[in-house]
Amino acid sequence: MNDNQTYPLVSVIIPYFNHGDFIDDAIHSILRQEYSSLEIIVIDDCSTQKDSIEKFELLNETNVIKLRTIQNHH
């Protein structure tokens, strides 16, 4: 594509359940890609581990959208 064209938005969806130890690596791996027209959607399926809940709450990357389910859907 040339500079006058816009790139299509790519949405990366990350299911999240007690994955506090891994979420930073996952997000930073996505953000290191050369393709820049993307958004990251992290969906917390009612994490139960205190550290994972806190980590989810502290996510504040610009391209990250956080969603939380109200009931676990295992």
C-alpha cells in the first residue's frame, strides 16, 4: 500500500483467565509487530487469582480495550 491509503484495522483478541503472568508478554509481542493499525481486546472471563485481577486492572496500553464478563464461561 502507498502512503495515501489507510491500512485496515486488525483486532487481536486475547482471552484472559488468571493469566497475569503472561499478559504483558502477549501484549508487547503484538505491539512489536511492524503492522501498526491494530487494537488489542483483552477479555477477562472472571479471573479468580488476586494477582491476575490486579494485573488486568492495571493494563493501560493505548491500543488495549479491556472487557470483563460477569459470569465465567468455562
